[in-house]
Amino acid sequence: MPTPHDELSAFATALAARLPGTWTSTPPQVDDDSCSLITRVWDNGHINWAAGYDRTLHVLLDGPDRQQLCVFKRPVGRGGEFLVTPMHPTHFKVHQVSPVEEPNGIVVPGDPLRAAADVARRVLPRYQAALETVRHNARTQPEPPHRQPAPEPAQTLTLIWYPDGVVGAPYTSVPEDARDVLYSCSFQYRPHEAAFALPASYSRAERALFLHAVVRLLTAQGIGVNFRNATPAAPTVTPARPLAPAPAGQRR
């Protein structure tokens, strides 16, 4: 009676011989890490789930143009069926592969001739199209699209948290282009304080909404917004450790 190892090897070899182009099969293998195969199969459906089923015995088929398929026995369901799925391309960068929709694998019957026909019709066209998209990404995006820092604003407004709960800024420090925005967000100009102020009489939630609006509107105009406390935080002082008492024989 053939072992699962022999059965999988014979099926994969026969499948490889019937696929279009030149395909070769590796000996059956089991990954040391039970999650390794899940991360390598290019599938986001039931094939991906089955790939992590109790250290799956599988065979890799290497084909033309660096294509690679994974073949393993279907762990649950009707007996005699196999799963065939594309493998993630390993010679590209993450940002070139991750946006591409997974080509996914399929369930195939134990007859290599019928299985090869299903793979050639349903798997390989999707796989090849996905690989071509990845290659296009590699040509047009050779490096990851790192986020760039914002340009330095030409003007900046520093809003100050005062001990009495008021948020404001001295009048002379407020850019002229920012004054209308402050008025529209419930800030008041207080001549006796020579400052714009958001009164502490508003609730915490209301002040948060007003300040959010100020930041959104001013940054849209190219004006930077900073927040500072009116009084610096008190320095942290570490208390000195008390001296240990001298031994009895050394006391005077």
C-alpha cells in the first residue's frame, strides 16, 4: 500500500509532466515551522487555511519564468483530492507584491490529467497575470514609497495652556492670517490681556473640537500650530539616600 509520501510524490510528478511548459517537482517535504507554508502560499482563501493544517506534507513544482506551485493533499473533505496553489514570488520587495491581489489556488481531483487541465485553465492565467503586475511594480517602484516629511511652514502659531484653563496666545505672536480662524473657532481677543483666548468656560469636549478645527484650518493654510504650557514642568528631584548608621564599634 503506497504511503502518503509516495502518493503525493507520484501525483505531483505526473501533474508536472502534464502542465504547459517545463515543470519539475521536488521531493515531498514538511516545513519545520508549521506556519511557514501559510506565509508562502499566494492565497487568501481555503487553501491558505489548509496549508497550516498540522505540518503539511507538500511538493513544490518549479516552472517557466520562475513560477512555482505548491501541491499537497486536501486535509479534510472528500478523499483522493489535492490542493494546488501558487507560491509568493521571493525575488521582489514587499511593497511590489503586497498590493497585488492573490491569484489563489484550487482543489483538483486525484487524476493528474484532469488536475493539469484545471490548473492550466483556472490557476496559471491568474498566476501569470499577478506575476506580470508584480514585475510592473518592480519596474516602476524599485524602492518603497517612504512617507516624506512635511515642508517647514512659513508661519507658526503657538497656543499656550495657561494655569487657569484658558488656551490662548499673545496678540503679537499670532500671525495676521490666523486671526480670522481663531475668531471663527470661538477665540476672543481680550485687550486687557493683549491676547487671544479660548475661554475655560467651555467644556473640555467643546474646547477639543474648537482646537481641532483651529489646527485643521490653519495647517490647510500652511500655518504650523504648536502647543506649549505657560509654566514649565517642575524638575524631578531624586531624594538623597540616607546614610547607613555606622557600626556600633565605630560610633563616637
